[in-house]
Amino acid sequence: MRAIAQGLFTDENPPRLVGGRNTASGRIVFPCPPGRDYEPWPLGRDGTLWSYTVQRYRPKSPPYAGPEDFEPWAVAYVELPGETIVEARLANVALDAIRIGMPLELTFIPLDPAAADPVMIHAFQPKGAGA
């Protein structure tokens, strides 16, 4: 899998996101900031929808590299219990089925689904949707 950024995902199967844990306070953030104050911290794969919005217009190019036939998508804040809140796209869920508090699990989707060798980004989907 070709990730959008180096060090963003673990090498395990299935991958997890790599956050950062502050060495002094223990506070966990995402993504892991550079420097000596944070150590890489593999984040949990399961979370809860904390908040969201819907991207209803085609973003400007560049950096957007998606299809001309744009379809709206949900952008969410997902709470990973005891860790942090992560911003991510929602996948495999109808916009009218999204509910605050719904259980979610980490997945990966192509930034540009039409690309021959797609760059993958993190997303969350309803728990069990990928089964």
C-alpha cells in the first residue's frame, strides 16, 4: 500500500495509524509531530463518530486529484477511546445514515480511485462494513 505520507501507517496487517505520544505528558496526538518531544504511537483501529461535515463541492486542483465527476463525501472527527480525535473521511456509509456516536473502524481508500497506482489515505467506516 502506497501511503499519502511516510510513517503515517504501521507495517502490520491490517495497518494502524501512527500518532505521537508526548514523552513528558503522555498526551497522544495525530499525526506524530517531528522532534524529540514525541515518540511514535500506534493508534487503535476502532473509534466513535464525534462530529462530521459533508464536502459538497469539488475541491480546487491541485492538490485535489480526484475525478471530474465529483460526489460529496463526509469528513469526520473520530474519537479513539483513551487516545485522541482523528480527522478522516468516512467510507462505505450513505450520507443520510451517518449518526454522531456510531461505532467506526479504520480503513484505507484511494485518494484518486482512477489512478493506476493509487495513493492511499486513511478513512473510517461503520464497524463491520468491511467484513
